[in-house]
Amino acid sequence: MVLQLPTLPPMPSSAASEVYKRQVLAAAASDCFSVTEIAKRLGHSGGAVGNACETLVARGEAERVTQSPRTYRATATTAAAAQCAVVTVPNPSAPSTPGPPAPRRSPKPAGPTTSTSSGARPAPVTRPNGQQYHPRALAELPDTEALRRLREAGVPVLLYGPPGTGKTSLIEAAFPDLITVAGDGDTEVGDLIGEYTQRADGGYEFVYGPLVEAMQQGRALLLDDATLISPKVLAALYPAMDGRRQIQVKAHKGETITAADGFYVIAGHNPGVHGAVLTEALSSRFSVQIQVGSDYDLAASLKINRTAVRVARQIARRQEVGELGWAPQLRELIAFQKIADVLGTTAAFANLVGIAPLEDRDTVAELVSKNTGNPVNALALSLIHS
């Protein structure tokens, strides 16, 4: 199944799963709960529970106590937030005699979510680096919400598109528990599974790699630029993605690692990058493949120079019909505005021309010059006139 990621029509999402988690934590405020324990109590998948717990931590409605394994407990605000729930979770330590039914309450917003009321874009999501991601649309849902649902259903996803279109940003925004592998032609099996490392005392110990960590901790694993990784290396990952959900670490006494609930693999692919090859074996592991392009409407809403956005659209149209091989993506437009704020608009347009591939530069310069009304060449040093 191949889906395309267009501009977002808003779609509110349910916070029911977070309500359940708040109530479980509030029922035993002094106790710590692992993701697996909460998942068993609620009958939800570990991935959904982990995502919801991280959301509660971000809102101050829960506290992460340990990282490996991840455990959580209530904060002073958990009980108050849980009172807004329509559905309650019984306290296992409470008497079994049923009491009077609790009054129904209308749900109240517990904090910022990825969606807003009809007619507006969802609220931005803060990524681990502190930058904000602005959700787009996927199957009539905010893209972050759609990815979380696919994870809960255990459906692997491959995002593909030019560099700079926001593939990695989307995945980081959707999964706060993400572990990332930056793939390239030099990636080896040991970089995924682990290898022996020399200690300070001269001895050696086996250090697990990101794949094993994600499996043991029930976390999401991003294979960034997955199609640059050798197929022989990727083959070590496949048993963890199929029904077995296991891998064998031959280098470490043949140890068998079984994936915990919540373990999930997602990948990124840049089709135009030299050396990127989407093999049939890799493609068949990802049931959903989503095309990601630049959202020029979003660029305009981010207050990026209107002329720059117009030029980018024109270049993109030339690229679509094969007249150009390159077009500025959202990343380049965000950089354009930062350069314009520091060095001025003229320098920003000159830089836009300069970053275009040499074979496309003359055409890009012509389009920029036509839209700005002034001749524009690539940004370069020159003499300072007295």
C-alpha cells in the first residue's frame, strides 16, 4: 500500500488511551509501573502505552522513574487530570464491594495535542532537539497520529522522498522513544546488533547495538537512509520484523533476543541519493510506503518570504516535468529565511542559486531574477568598495 502525504486537513484525535494511563498511575500514586505492566492491565499494546506515557511525562502528568526498562509513576497533577475521564480503572487494592456509580463528567482537555478544532492546522509537536514539527495530513489524520496507529497495529512503514522534506522530523515527533540508526554504505551488522568493545582495564565486553536495545526496551527503531545499507546487513534485521520477532546474536554466545511489546521498525528512503537501492526484500517488509514531499503551503504559513516560496513552487513544477533535476525543499526554505534575517534577502536569494546543482543553476538563477526583478548570481566573495 502506497500513500501520499499532502497538506493537512485537520482531524481531532481521541485522548482515551492517555486517560486510561492517567487513571492507572493515579490509582497507586506511590508505585512505579513498567510499560509492560500498564499494557497488561489495560489490554493495550506496549507501543501505544509507551507513546501515551511519554506524552503524559511531557505534560507533567506522570514521571519517568527509570529508562531501561521504562517505568512511570504519578505526579501531583496525575489524579486531577484523571478525574476528567469518563471511563474509570478499578484500584486493585480497593474493596470488592461495588459502590455507587461515579457521576459522568465531560472530558476536559488535558494539555496540548496534535490536533485542533476544524478549520485549523494541528498544534506543532516538539521534537527531542527542541524544534517544532508541524503535522501534515495522512489518511485524513494528522501524520503523527497515523504513524502511532500503524505502530499500535504492528504495521511497518517506509517513508520516501527527497532529502529535506521532513521524514526524520515526522518520525521523531511521532515517537518520543525513538532510537535512530543513520545508515550508509559502511554500516555493518555489528552496528545494528552490537560488538565487543575494549574496557578501560584492557578486557573486552559485548555492547548491544541499537536493534537489540530497541527490542529489549520495546522502543521504535528508525533506519534512516535504510536503502544505503547493504542488503546483507539488513538481513540481520528481518527476523525481528516477522512473526518470530527474534534475532540470534551469534557474536555473543548465540544469544537469542526476543522483542518486547512496543518494538517497532520504521525506515526512511531518499530515492534520488546516489547508492540508494530499494530491494524487493526490503520493500516487502514495509506494508505501508508513504511519499513525503515539501509542503509549500506550510512554508508560507511559517512566514517564509513569499517570493522565495513562489520561486520554490516554480522550480518544483519544472522538476516534475523533467526540466530540472533539483528543487528546494522545506529545509532549504527554512534556511533561506534564517539567512535573510541575518544577511538580508538579496544574499538569501544568491545563496539559493548557489546551492542548486551546477547543471540547474542557470535556470534557477533565471527564475529567481525574474521573480525578484534583479539579476541574481550565486553567493560569492567580492571586493569591498571604499
